[in-house]
Amino acid sequence: MTPQQRRARSRRLAVVAAAVAASAALASGPGFAAGSGVLRVGDPPAPTPTVPMPAAPEPAPAPTVPMPAAPEPAPTPTVPMPAAPEPAPAPTVPMPAAPEPAPAPTVPTPTPAVPVPAAPEPAPAAVEQAVPAPATTPEAQASPEQTPGESPAPAPGESPVQIPTPPAPPTEAAAPAFGAYLDYGASGVARIAELSAWLGGSELRVGHTYLPGDRWHNIEGPAGFLDVWADWRLEKDDRMLVLNVPMMERNEEGVSDSEVRRLLRQGADGEFDHHFTALAERLVALKVPDTVIVLGWEMNGITYTHRCGPDPEAWKKYWNRIVTAMRAVPGQKFRFDFTPTRGKDAVPWTECYPGDDTVDIIGMDSYDQPTGLSFDEQVSEPYGLQAHVDFAKSHGKPISYPEWGLFRNGDNAEYMRRMIAWMDEHRPLYNTLTDYCPHGVWQCGQNPRSSDVYRSLLSGRTDEPVTEPTTPAPTTDPTTPPTTEPPTTDPTGEPPVNCTPMDLGDWVEYWLGGKLCIRLDWWSRNG
């Protein structure tokens, strides 16, 4: 205590205080006797300086004000004090005023010290004001005092769970992608934009080309061959590159069944894997790792060396080896399209199906043939359009139509209308019209009625499919070909009357400009 406080008290109080100080010194040792006696008087406001440090000097005089009230309760402990000298440690516990504040420093919020003097009332107020400020720190948020005191605390905790839910709007399914085979090289890429303009701005999202099947180095994707297609694909994210890949070299050279059987077994043993690894690496390097690979198309026929009929089991094993080899290339995202021709042909195409693990899409090449077969019969025939849809559904695969168009029945507007309606109903992943004579409608001028139907139904198509004919958008661009005129010189076209066409394969027919025709009446013609 200070000398001023001692003079303000009575002699009797001085004696009592001296006794208290002496007992405290004995109990606590030299450290307490030297400095703690002054601090004990100011213990009630001690929590205030610990939180707001600037207020520390003001509470120092504050203890002098409440001290007059302290002497009144002091006489009360004077009665038990005589017993204090006998058990020295005992007086330290029941201290009149000083011992009770003693626990206050150890516990920042002592209730006994707050209500006794007048000063304690602002002290808790300062503590309450100081609580929100540290609440922003992790230590304050973890404090048990703030957890019950701040009821909105759980709300911020729940908000992160509720925020991600609204920002996930349902994505609208994209309309089925369509396009056309216009040429295998750079001219085919250029004609995509021209066909789009002819269709009134319809977006052709599918580019379709073929690898030559003459030699292995071409099946590997020769340098410069696929670059222009890759550039087109990368211009927009929603575009799709469809690439027909032969499974054998000499693919259209009329290889015998026995030779095909031998080659298929070699492929099943892995002798040709490296060619397809090279192709996969080239596509990944061109940044088109999501290319749709139409591998060994129309395998149920008799045209191609990669046909299935001579040995279906070896064919399936060979397919699986090719897919495994291409999928092993880092960065690939290929989708493999198993595409037979419609109908039974030489062998039921279901016998060639290699399994769900290596097939991503189940396609079908469907031309308007044979002569006289109606569209309804094309749907219902064995291994026809309906069987294709049902088979794909049973295997959980999407469908596609990589090749479709007119053929044996000429300019058949009914087929064109019904085929587009069929695809609108069954929503294939993509479809590409084969647009050269005799199959096409834009580069082939011999099918004007079918051309009008195709253009009417697909003009301006960018969203949902529409199977009702619409008026095509007028083409004011002088560079855009009219309805029945192709942008380039027409191929030879459909064979004339009394002429029997020969099936030489699409690749040979392309270079010949159409079907090779043999006249049956040449001997009866007059000189």
C-alpha cells in the first residue's frame, strides 16, 4: 500500500494490514513481498489492460478510488485473522480483499472481483467489446466464450454448402451433330463452309475423311495428310473429326478369302500393332486425341481386305488388339465406331461384334439399296435399321451413321425425307451424308428432288432437329451454288439406261468419278 493510504486509515487498521502483509510474505516468498503487494490492490481491473493495452495506465489510479470501500469489509476478516498466525498457509486462502482477487489474474473473468467494487462494471464491458475484434482470428473463433455467444457462427459454416448448389444449372443437350463427306483432302475441308452456306448457315459440326488403305505407311497417317483436318477440328470445341481407318493394306485390291484369313490371324497375333500405334501418336501430336475412329468399316461385306467373313474370331481379336494399342498411347481420348453396312450382306454383322470393352459407338452405313427396297423394308429387314438401334440399346452404346445417301433407287425424295426423320427420331451421335454421285445432293446434280428435300429439312439447322420441310434460306452469295448445281465439276453420275454398274469400292469409285459402267447393248448398235 502507498503511504497516503496508510495515513487515511486508523492505527488499528494499520496494525491489521501489517499483520496481513507479514503473513503474506511468509507464504509467498520474497518475490511476492517485493512486487505483488501493490498489484493485488489493482487486480480487479487487471483483465482490462490485457485486452486493450492503452487503458492500462488509467486503471492504476482506479484502485485508489474503490479502496475506501475496501476497509469496511476488512474488519470482517480481522476476527478470523488471529487464527492465521498458527496455520501460516491458512490466512493466505481466506484473505479479506486481496486473496479473493488473487485468482482473478489466473482466470481472466472472475465473478467475485467484478461485483464488489464499482470499477469492475466497466471492466467486463471492455472485455465484451474486445471479444468481437479477436473473433476474426482462428484463436478467437475457437474460444469457448464466443461459440455460445455468437449464434450466427453456424450460418457462415453452412453457406459454403448452399452456394455451390445454385451455380450448377442444368446443361442443355446439344443437337445431334451432322456433316457430309465432301472429299478426303484439303478440298473436303474447304467445302464444309460452302455446304453450310448452301444450307442457309446450318452448322456442320462433323468433318469426315478416310485414310488411304493402299499401303501401311498411309494407314499410319502420312505427314501432311491429316493436318488440315486437325486445324479445322481445333477451330471450335464442339466439332468432331471422324476418320475411317482401314485394318489392312491393299484394302480394295480384291484379296482372296484365304489370304484375308491369313492376314487376320497375323493381326490377331499382334504383327500389325505398331502401325496403329504410329497413327495414334500422330493424332495426339496433331492435338486431335478425341477423333472418332471408324475402324474396319463394312466388315460384313465382301469388298474390303479387312472384311470379317473369312474368320470372324480372328477379326474380333484383331480389332481388340488395334484398339488396345491405340488406347495405350498417352493423351489419347479416341472413340471407336463399329460400323457394318445395313442388312446381312455376306455375314451377319452381329457375328463380328468384338465386345463392349473396345467399342464406344455402334454405327451403320445405310444407302438406299437394293433396287426396289422401300424405306420401311430397310427398317424391318434382318440386321436392318431397327435391329441396329435395338442392338446398340441392348449394349448401352450410342448409334451413328457415318455413311448414308441415295444409291440404287435413283433420285428418291421419299428415302431422303424418311431417313432424315429416322435420324431425328433416334438421335445418333453424328451422321455424315456421302456427297458425291450417285449418293449425294449438293455436289451431285442428278438428284434434284432429293436435293430439295435435304436442303429444305436441314437449312438453318443449329438447334433441335425439324423433320417438317421448311423454306430454305435464299442464297444471295454469287459464289454459292444453286440448288441443283454443284460447286465443282460433277462426277460422272448415275449410269445410263442399259448400263450395268460395277462395285469397285468407294475409294476406286471416287478416283474414277463414279461407277464404272458396262453397256449391255453395245453389240446391237449400228455403226
